Amino acid sequence: MNNELSLVTGANGHLGYNLTRLLLSKGHTVRATLRNLKNAEALNQLGCEVQHADLMDKASLVKAFEGITHLYAVGATFEMWSKSPQKEVYENNVTGTRNLFEAAAEAGVENILYISSIAALNHSILPAQEKNGYNDDRNSWYYKSKNDSDQLALSLGKEFGIRTVLVLPSAMIGSVAHRLNYSNRLVWQILQGDVPVETNISLNWIDVKDVALGSYNAMQKGRDGERYTLANEKHTTVKESVQIAANLYPELKLSTPKKVPKFLLYMVAGGMEFMSKITGKEPLLQRHYLDMFYGLKLDYDVSKARNELGFEPTPAKEALENAFRYLKEEWDGR
């Protein structure tokens, strides 16, 4: 370990920060990178080296990767909606992946742990698992970006002779967070009573700390060129998630989401998308999201990660309860 130098990209993000803390707790020397050093306050408090790096600026990556032996590629664009999705989501993730591997090869990095997503799994066969290939749904720029960047990472790892291991996490929630990611934001909306209708969309909740540990173990034990799903085996519906919050905090008097026909949800989503073009804000519901997830049960076979990495995630209900407690009792809305 004394000769190892680990780097985490996107280290000020939800997973990146928790992974950086885990590496430091295990005695690793860590260099944390982020695009804007003005957001480095929390990382500076950890006592690790902090450096600027931007996935769209290969020169900054080459500089940051000097002397690195173990690279945790966490930084990515996680947006289900954007005013310019091809540029802001797809190109950032795919071009950013190419830049990262080319810079790593130039800097002599030997090991890359690449954070992919369950979005890159085939959900036509459930429970979804790595051996069933990739998601063939091309309606979402985010999903397209994760499928293509996942395959690109494996291809470039092989081309450059870099040991490359991929992990595919589900909806990460819980502490510690310095801003709310997409999944934690939904948990927050549930607590605020902002989920009035049942959309027949399920979630697969996973504690971010379990993903951090799974990522670490994948770097230590994972096989070159392999993908590992980091998720819970069973999904949780939005209605069930609201009920868990209601049981935990009865004083909030949270209402059970009302069931609404799909055609009406579709009409509402269309209206929200139209308004988003005017306001520039993400719609709460999108038609392509309904096309992709309405009625889909996000269940996963995680036996590969369990057998090879020792992955034992916190049960979804417990992870969700912990996230509710964190956001209600500790989150300061920063």
C-alpha cells in the first residue's frame, strides 16, 4: 500500500466524497479531484491532496494523474434532463470517458475502477444482471451515454493495457451529501409531501456507503474487464417509499400517493416538459421516463458482486429509513 497513490475524480460528489473518506480510513494516500476548486472545502477538511481536473480538459487530467497507480473514475454527468442533452449529458460522459483513459495511459496509470450505472444493464430480462448485455433503450440521452461510455471504458482499457473494472450502482441515497443528487432529491421530496400521485415507477435504493465499499473491493478484487452490479435485489415502489416515511415520521401526516391512469400521467408529463422549455427547470415527470419505467420492476441479480467482492448491501428499507433520518435530522439544505 505504501507505493500506491489513489485518485478519485468527482470527489466532491455524493459517491466521490464517501469513497474518498473510505480510502483515507483504510490508510490510502488519496488525491481528490474536482472541476471547481471553490467547492473543495469539505475535501480540504479531510486532509487529502486536492487538485483541479476536468473530464473535458485532457491536459488537466494528465497533470492530475501523474504518479497515480489506482484511479477511481467517479466523476460523470448524472442528469435525466437537460436543455442540451446531447452536449451536456451524452458528450460529457462519452468524450469524458475517452479523455480519462487517454490521459491515464499517458500518465502510466495501471488500474481503473470505473463507475458505470444500472442504466447500462438489459432490463428486458429480470432480474437484470451483467451477462444479459446492455440496455437497448435509446430514448434517453443519459441512458445512451451510460451504455456507450460503459462499453467504451472496457474497449479503451483493453486497448491501453490498463486493468479496468466496472461497477454499476443503482439509486444511491444517504449520508454524507453536500448537495442532493437525483436520488437523494427524490427522498427529500417524499419527506416534503411532494409526491402526490403513484406513477407506477419503482426504485432500487442502495446506501451510498455500500457502493463506496463495493467500489473499493472491486478495485482490490475485481477481475479485469468485468462488470459488477451494486444494487439491492428487490425494487421499492414510490408508494412503498412514501409509506416507509409515513411510518417513520407520522407527525408529517404524509398522504398515500393516489393512483392515476397512465394516459393522464402522460398528459401531465407533456405539460411539464412544455413548461420546462419556458422555465429552464427540470420537469418533475417526463414522457420518455414513463415509456422506460412505467410498470418496470427494477430487480437485480447481484450474486456476481456478492461472490467475488463480498458485496452485502444494507436492505433497501433500512437504507431508505437511514436516508430519511439523515435528510430530516442532519441535512441543512446547503
